[in-house]
Amino acid sequence: MKEDVLFELEEKEKYTILSFRMEKNLVPSALYNLSPPNVNTRKGLILNGRGPIWLYAFLVHFYHPTPFLAVYDPRVGAVVIASHVPEFRPGDVLDIYLGEG
């Protein structure tokens, strides 16, 4: 059975980039069976992809144990939205460019 959301991981020194894309329009009930990939919980996590806000909320909750979470915005970089470490604070921006597509 084909997954509704496809995930791709890219490891960096201090964080992992989790990119995702949807194969079709996602419906909320897709969360029942969604299985995000395991990540190294000793590194921060950057979420990257186009999706509904409820999907982002699900992923933020799912990956809460990571040291910090950021959301990629192509206009500014990766914006830290939650952190358990003093090195990264909500509102910090990681200067990265992931490109389009």
C-alpha cells in the first residue's frame, strides 16, 4: 500500500532535516496510520515540506523529544519553534537554504 506522506531524512552535525511530500491531498484520517521515520533524538530536527497545519502539529508533537525543533521557511531559513537546550531558542533562525522542489 502506498504511503500518503513520503519522508526523507538528511543528517547534519547538529540536526536532522526531515523533508516530506504528499502523494495526494491529505485527509485528517490519514494521521491514524501515519508512521513518521525514527530520527536521532540527540540532534535537533528541522521540518521541511508543504502540508496542512494539523500535519505540522502532529509532527511537532511526535518529535517533541528532540533537543530542538525548527520549521523551514524558504524566505528566512529554519525557524526554531521549540527547544530543550540553551544553544537554540524559539525565534532563532538557522541560516540554511534547502531549495525548491
